[in-house]
Amino acid sequence: MTVLRPLHLLFASLTYALGLAIADYLGATISISILVLGLGWTLLAQISMNLLAEVFRPANEPLNDLFGAERVYLRDRLLLISIALLGLAAGCAYLLFLAGRVHTEAVILLALSLLIVFAYAVPPLKLSRRGFGETLLAAHIGYVAPSFAFVLQTGDFHRLLPILALPVTALALTYFLVLDFPSFAEDLKYERVTFLTRLTWQRVVPLHHGLILLAFFLLALAPTLGISLALIWPAFLTLPFAVLQIIMLRNIALGARPLWKPLTYLAASTFALTTYLLTFSLFLR
């Protein structure tokens, strides 16, 4: 059963740490209790996002290879778990409020996080089934999580946040696009609308390449925006992985043997290592 998607939680934790690293670099004092509560909200929201998507999976599709009464039983249990997790997330938000950290910026991000969770999984929007799920996942993990971590510690936004979060979000989206390719035939069978089935692989392949190039182009532009190159250069150590990722998907699109697992691991590594190296560099400074 894959509904918990541990990698999503690892990625959300990494990007949350990036937000903390930016706050630390700018001189904010990191509160451990606020860190834990904010991370709790982020992970609980991410888990709920994945579980609710399974709860509202179309009835013609199996749930954990189950059909009929067993499927209904599992779906109902997942719904109860999702409600409980959202309740725990609300508890984290309330404790943050008591600690005086729920100001305008934090409220905006809390509301945005909830909006993404419900828009992704719950009818009538249910955007995960309309070809927009990958974009919402990338936005939630790549942009909302580090922004929330940063705002809770500093109480405000800063221009360094989008400069680093946007490239990370672009790389996150490339990972989720790569995940669509191995299940393409099954998605067509069950008439699932994913980013790939909506746009077709002929459009998604060059988009994937463009997003990778965009991510590193934005990082390369950072020094022109007043960010020291010494701060971000470690992120470029993952450039060979990114180039290999482009080459592998291009070769598959041209008819080479589809090595989906290595490509998936490579896309995950490119995103995770870039985020980690940026975070590590910021904490060292």
C-alpha cells in the first residue's frame, strides 16, 4: 500500500529545512518548539493530501488491490484517519496561535496549504484527477513548506525565499512528471487524467527538460539579485544528475528501453540533493 508515500514526507521535510536555513542565514533565532509544530502541520497536511486522494479514488479503480466490500471498508477507515490527521494539524496550528506565531503571513500560508490539500483530493475540484495534481504537489512541497517554515521563524516574507524556492519547486515538478510515465498505460486504462495524459508525452518531455533548465537558470540568476554565488554554488553539483535525467528521458522518448526505476531515482535524487545542498550551504554561512 503506497498511500502514505514516504518520499513525499522526506521531500516536504527537506524543503521545510530549506526555509529554516534561509531564516537562520538572515539572522533569525530558530525556535525548536515552533520548528516542531510547523513541521507537524506540514507533514500532517501532506499525509492527509495523499490519503484523501485515495479516499475519493473513482469506484471503478481498485484501492490497494481491493474491490467490493473490502474496498469500501478500507476507504472508510482512510477517511477517518484523514479526519484525525487534519484534527492533529489543527491542534498544531492552535498551539502556534497560542505561541503568537499565527500572524497574517502565517494565516495566508496555512489557508493556502489547506486549499491545496482539498483542491488536490476532494470533490468537486479534485484536481489530482484533472491533470493538475503534479503541479499542486510540487507547489505544496517545493514552495509552501519552506515558506511556512521561514515565516513562522521570522514573521515576514523575504526576497531570498522565492529566489531559492522557485527552482526547488521546478525540480519537484520534474520528479512528479517522471512518476507519470511508468503508469501511463494504466492511467489510460482507467481513464485517469494526469498531467501526462492531458498534455501527451510529446509535450511533457520537452516541458520536463525546460523545467530542469529553468531551475538552474534561476539559480544562476541569483547573484544578479544580490545573492552571493558562494551561497548557492553547491546546488550546481547536481547539474550532472540533471543532465543525465534529461538524456535518459529523451532517449526513452526516442524509443530506447524504458528504465523507469533508475529514471525515477535520478529525478528524486536531483531534487533532493539540490535542496539538501542549498540548505547545507545556508546553515554553514
